[in-house]
Amino acid sequence: MKVRFGIQLPHDPKDLILKASVFADRNGFDSVFTPDHLVGIGIKNWSSYEAFTLLGAISQITRKVKIGTCVSDVLRRHPAVLAQFAVTLQDFSNGRAVLGLGAGEGMNLIPYGIESDYLVSRLEEGLKIITRLFEDDKVDFSGKFFRLSHAFIMPRKRVPLWIAGNSPRTMELTAIYGDGWIPTAGMGAKRYGENLKKIRKKAENLGRGRIEGGVFAYVVVEKRYDDALKKIELPAKLLALMSPARKQFLTRAGVDVEKIDIPDLFGFTFNEDQIKKAIELAKKLPFEAVQHRFIYGTPDDVVKRIEEFIKAGAEHFVLTPLVRHSDYIPTIKLIASEVISHFKNG
């Protein structure tokens, strides 16, 4: 089985995004993804560019890598608009587009007055619409959230859909509509393998094709383990605090989750007060409670963690360097030379 590797690009600055895209295209990566956010994840800098405009630019300076969103939602853009974006990107990239979709996140919705209830139900309707627009001459649809009458897009073609989500319902939607599954590595290799088998089995029962097994993983890799640990510890704790699954894994580690008075990813918004509170809480968390959710350490450590997921069925890793902008290029260079090379030349 061929193992593929991609990167998720930083939110900014512009020159770093473009430089990383070209490096990935020329140095053994198979894909480049961008977040689709109104707000960048960060402690002080929350800059973020519009995803599809950015991908259009990247499509013209790269030659080989798949390019896509990781991930978009159907709340900020109507499903028909997303479908048109995806088809446009597919044509202008010469067939390299991937449309990643998820339920949505509070940071991109709540401050802007965008509806943030029934997220998975909205995603389900959106997937139905997008799939039909890719395939049908005319689409009539009457749902709880969207209505279409004699709707169509031209040109019309299918673009691969990757669906993000670790919940049972989003996994079911992956089996029904997805071409790929891109959950976070936080569930661990064992559960990942069990869930991937369920998704593929359901897809097979529905007469659909094989679902590509992706993994979205935050990563820090350094020559020395202690250097990687120093870089990842606080960012990892902050991200873990935002996880919708935090009650489960923090309770197991003996953390009193009732004292965590910030919302998870579906309700979290970025501002100075919220971040200050999150940092104070994160510093009190034992790193041992969250370290299993991240891939970090020396190149050998990272290879071992990736191998766990490969044995569980994973075949496409989207690695997200959890580092400062100044460390982003050195990190992906090290991944290319000592991680990817292990799998492609070993």
C-alpha cells in the first residue's frame, strides 16, 4: 500500500504559505491543504485568508500535489457555491482538487451571527446537495435548511469529497457520501482502525467505492526529543482544551472537567480574554493527559507513531506543524528528509 503525505498550510503570512506550497510540490509531498477559516488559530495572531482564492493561486504555482480545504463547512457558504468553487478548482488545477467538509467551528460562526445549531444535520443536507450537483442535470431539494428548485452547476463533474469528523454520525456520512475520511489523530490508532473498517464496510454495503483513509495530525519534529517536547507542550494543551472529546480523555487522566469554564471548538471564539483564560487553564493540565493526541519527537518517534496508524489502515496523512511561523519551513524540510523518505525509500 502506498502511503501519502500532505501538509496543512499555515494561516499566514502570504509568502510563507506560497513558499511551503512550492516546497511540498517539489519535495515528495502528495498534497497541500489549507484551513478554511475566518479566524486563524493562534495566541495573538488570528489572521486568515479566504481558502478558495488561496487555493486558486496555489494551483498555478504547483504541478503535482493534490490541493484542497481541510476543511470547509456548509454554513458560511451555500452548498451550491461550495460545489462551484470545487469544480472551478478542479479544472484550473488540472484535476487535483479535494473538497474537505466538516460540521463547522464556533470561531468562524458565532462572532458573525451565522447559525451554529444543528451543525451535523446541516452538513448532511449540504452533502446531499453537493453530491447531486456534481452528478445531476437538475436538482430539486426540500430540506430543513436548504431548498433548491431546478438547480444545476456547469461545468458539472465530481470532485473528491473528504469528510472530517470523529463522531458516529459524521463517520456514517463519510460512508454514504465521502471519498475520503480525515479525522484527527486524537482518537488513537486502535480506534481509528476500528472506525475505518466500519466506514468501509458500510460504504461497501451501499455499493460505493473504497474510502481513502486519511489522518489529520498536529506534529512537531526535531532532531532532539526535548526540543520537540518544549515546542509542543503548551499549544497541545490549548488545542486539547478545545476538543469536543475533552471530557472523555481528561476525565481518564483525573482532571476535573467541571472546572473548565471555556467552551469547546463548537463554541470557542478567539479574543484576548478567552485566550488568556485558556492559557491559564492549559498550564494547569498535565501534559500526560493530552500527549497521545499529537505526533511529536525525533524523526524516529514520528515514524513510529505514523506506522501505528498505517497498520490500522491509514494511507494519507495531513501533517500540521504545530510551530511558530519561523519554524514551519525547517519542520517540513525535516519531515521530507527523514520521515517521508523512510516510507518512500525504505
